[in-house]
Amino acid sequence: MNPKLMGVVNVTPDSFSDGGRYLDPNAAVAHGLELVKQGADILDVGGESTRPGAEEVSVEEEMARVLPVVEGLAGSATVSIDTSKLAVAEGALDAGASIVNDVTALRRDPEIGALCAERGAGLVLMHMQGEPRTMQDEPSYADVVAEVKAFLAERVEAAVGAGVAAERIWLDPGIGFGKGLEHNLELLRRLGELRELGRPLVVGVSRKSFIGKIDGSPVEARLGGTIAGSIYAAAEGADVLRVHDVAEAAQAAKVANAILG
């Protein structure tokens, strides 16, 4: 077990856990560089919140937020752009990003697939039931793992059909994106079934609301739950852990790896 760590760099005023802290580009770059020192292998830069109920921002605003940050970090780290907008993805790749993390899995702007193919960029495809504004209203599944697996398999086909090399595609089950507590827990328990898709898995449980539903903790007090969920996911085969608290996750992964041998 040796997961890569994807450090979160939110350049937003309204993200659920750190909205507004790094809205200034210089603060965001400094934060990203600190995450690299702490052990981040990838920095995931996002300029639009995807928390439940989040409102969409314009392409122009999103680009103004993220491009200076991507440019400031690209020389020091592998940078992922967290966006579902073609123009933002293209601008970020121009600025030095090498991965596009699309929470809509090419459903909003299918042309992102062709862009990643042309640029040789990595592509993260995530499952989400509904959209951020409505995804947590009443999520429903007959078998959440089977349905997420089928969705991701279909999205891989779409990406490969757009020219993206299969080895450049990563998959994210979308913990907390259109899922209730039991859906999230079942996905984590049965993560091995998603590995059957043959692509690296990205799992993000960091500070998410399902932790608070278990123990009543507010967002700022979910580090313990984040570590527990992240390390469990890694033990079950997650290749990349998307986290806010990189130093703590890095330490936990090293200790777990030592124990497991």
C-alpha cells in the first residue's frame, strides 16, 4: 500500500471546508507549495465549489481564480485542474497543469476528452448522481457499487472513444457526490469491485459530511475520520487519496504501509 496524495488547493470563497482561505492567488500558491513539502504528489486546483447546493460560477471568474495559481505551482509540482469547463481546462493545461479532474466525467463538456487526448493529459472521471445543486436531495440506488461501476465503465469508453489513452484515465467513485451515508460506506467497503475496471482509483473522503453523520462532528473536526476513511480506502486498493491535510495523511499512510509490510 503506497497511495499517492492529491493535495486540495481550493481557490474559492465557498468551498465546504476552507472556502475563502486561499482565494488570493499568492496565498493559494504558498499553500500548495507547503502541501508539496508535506508530501503531496499532486496538487488539485479548483476554482468552483462542488459542495452540495453550490452555485455555478462563470468561465471568466473560474479562470481568473485558477490560472495564476496553476502557473505559480506548475514548476514545483504535478498540477491537476478540478473543472468541468472546457475553456478552464484548456487554460490550465496551457498554464502548466497535466491532469484534468472532471467531476462530471465528460458529461458537461465532452470536448474535454479530445483536449486531454491532444495534450496527452491525465483525466480523472468521477461518478456523481445529479449535479452539485441537487445531488444530495434524495440520492437513490438499487446497488450503489454496481451502478457506480457501470457508470464509470461507460465513461471510460467515452473517454477512450474521444482519443484519451486508457492508461491516462483515473476513476473516482465520488464519495459524497449524490450519495447518502450508507452509499458512501458501501462504496468504501466494496472498493475492490471498482478495481476490476482496471484503472487507478482516486478516493476523496477528506472532511466530508458522511463523517459528521457518523459522529456529529463539524467540518473542522473531521481529521480523525478522514484518516480512518483514507487509510481504509488505500488498504482496499485506492491508488490516490485526495486530502486537505497532507502531512497527517502522509504519516498515516507510512505507518499503515509499515504495518502491512
